[in-house]
Amino acid sequence: MIQYHLTRRCHTVSRDDSISAHVIHRHKIKRLARNPLEASLLELAAYPKVMSSYIKKMEAMGDLQGKPRLRVGDKVPQKAYKMKDIPDRTDIRAPKALTGHPKLLPMRSVAVKQMIKVLLDIGLFPCAVKAVNTASGEPFDNFNQVLYTAWVHYCIAEGLTRYHLLAREAQIFLFHGTFKTKSGCDAPIIRFIHQAMQQVAYRFDHKIDKCFREIMLYLQQNKKFQAFLMDRGVNNVTRKYLALWQLGFRNAALDGQTIFRKNSCLSKTRWQAVDLWRLRECYSYICRKVLNRLNLQRWNDFDWDDYMERTAFRQTFNARHAKVTTGDFTLTQKELADPDIWDDNSASDIDSPAFKSRRRPSFRSPAAKARAPIRKKMMWDFETEAWVPNTMGSQTPGAVAAAAAADDDTSGNKKSGSKKKSGSKKKSGSKKRKQHTPQTAAAAMCAPPPASQRKRKKK
């Protein structure tokens, strides 16, 4: 998951040894939760409690649907994205990538991709529940929560502050704008976010059951552990339980499941940098299969129980299994052995999680190199009329003799030509004799002689 490192500033609390850093941090979160409008975008993204208070505050200040109100003079932006030189945009993500998004025209493509990635890591999928399925008897949706969270992370990727003019335009477009679908119809932005998150999330094939065979068999034999699948990480579990889940995640990555990137488990560094939403979706799928709850409704007609289950799966994974993958909670080699492929690539771990395809260098033992035949460069020899190994460097004796003979022929032709010019005129019916074009030493060595020369020598 993406973490934002903030500088902790607190001037009211004295820096006494009895007051630890986490106490100061906790006071800061409480203060920002009471006044969420004072928090910056980085603080909203770093503290979920402050983000929740900010969304509730903005929904109370908005219209009947909880969306931000349109002020006098506000218009929904429709023009394509154009980068502007603004001096206060210092922390912009990928400043040289200035391409606008093909569907969300007023927004930058790099920032939109970052926004979708953060929503996937958080596990915040848009869904709507009808009034019949809710406990309160009123319709429910989390569209405002999704859109406000997306707006915060888009502005962070663009390097904007909360009160910036471009941040206001992006907020209006996300809540009140539309995009063109494949059929040419106008659809709200929340539908685009749903499509962008779903098209990469559920990609499993029939082999995924074999990857999680150990944990599924363990849950069938010990049914009391099924209560830990969505307990939100409150209860304590055994280390074997954590090791079996981690083994299933690694098997799925090594097996080549399409939800994972290629070679995401090539080394320990790459595995610790894998996107956690990929593991979380595998965890939710296996839990639903164990509990026989695979039938899900559409996102805009969701069931309340399914929504609560999805939330419980997400919180359980983040609290219990994410720290094992990232290395914050380590397991011994006896509990969970590292794959064999990690030993070969331990010395070539990379810092960046992005994968670049590379081939492993071929290794040959000294004995195999000694048995391998030595390939020598072959050259054509005019004397023997055969291919011979190049033992004299760049030329063979036959090639040297042929080149010398060719030089003699050219010098003789030049002398005879000079005598003919000083003598009488040529006869009208005489034909010109074809002069022999001398071959260079390189051409004579590389190509065999023509058939006419071979016959002439045989006679």
C-alpha cells in the first residue's frame, strides 16, 4: 500500500522523555479529525480517520446527494488537458508525461493511473445497494467516498494543494462531469472508475485452486479457523496459518496467474514490492470459495451482506497478511521456506518493483568448454580449390599468389594499350577484348572462383 511520510510538527506538546512519538502522533490525528478542513491533502491520504471525517464534513456542506455545490461561474471542464507552467507545482508525478487521458480529457493520464492504483490498494470499489437489502431501509452507495478519495490522490499526483484552482476544476469534473462510452453515450465518472478497477482485479483460472490447496485443506480439517477469515484481524492465529496463506500467494505468482505481473516472485525484493491488491483479491476469492459465497450481484445492485463481507476481507488481509508479504512480520525457514529461484537471484535484487525482462546468462562448465570443438574460420584457396582453415591470419598462400597474378595482368594490359594508341587505327570489324577485372585479396578469399576459371585450369 502507498504510504506518505509526513513531518510531525507539534508545538503545543513539550518534548519530554515521558511523551513518546506515537503519543504525539495520536494527538495530531485526533486534532485533525476534529477539524478536517485544516488537514492538507497528504495528511488526508496518510490518515484514514482524518479522511473519513473530511468526507462526512464535505457531504454535509454539499448538495442533497453529498456532491460539492457549483458556485456562480463554475463550469464543468470539457477541454483536453494542457500542462501549465505553475511555480508552486513542485511534487508533480512524472512531469515530462503531459498526455491527457483518452476518456477523461481534462485530466492527465499518469495521474489518473496513479489514482486508480491507489484505489485498488485501498480496496475501495464503488457499489450501490438498494433500499430493500439495507438494514435502514434506505438506498446506500459509497460513490462520494470513492470520488473524494480519488480526487485527493489525483491532486497529490499532480502536485496541487487543496485550494488550488486546478484542484477545484478536477473536483467539479469528477463529481459532475461525464465521459464517452464505447456506444457513444455519456456516463458519469464513477462508472469509469468501476470499469478501470474491475478490468484487472478478477483474473483467475482453474489452476488457482491447486495453488491454495494446502490452506483450503487445512481450513476443511480445522473448521474453527474459518471464523478467522473475516474477523478484521482481531483474533490471534497460529504461525502455520499465516505460512500456508503466504505459500498459496507465492504459488499463484510462480504459477503465472494473470492477476500477477510476470516474474513478480523472481526475488525476495520483488515479492516484497508486489501490489497488495493483487494478493487481497486472491484472498477474497479463496475465502468466498471456502464459505460457498461466490455468487455476487452487480456493482450498481449490490447486496448488503456481500458489501460487508468484502469490507471484512479487506480489513482482515490488511491487518494480518499484508505485513507478512512486505517483510514487517517474518517467518522462519522451517515455517516457510523461500523458493529455489530466490537463491539464484538474491545477488541481483532490484530496488524498483517495475519488471524489466532479462534473460539469465548461460553457464557452461570448464569440462564442457574443453570438450566443445573449436571452430576455425575457413577460407577458399585457389591452388587446392577447396575450403581451408585460416592459418595465416587474413590471407592464404593461394589467395596471395592470385592477387599477385592479377596485379601483373593489369600492368601488362596498361602497357599494351599504350602501344595500340600510338600505332595505326583499329579495324572497323574488330571486337573489343574484354579486359580481366582484377579481384582484390578480400574478394578472392571470401568467394569461390567462377566455373570458367575452374575449367581453364583443369585443361
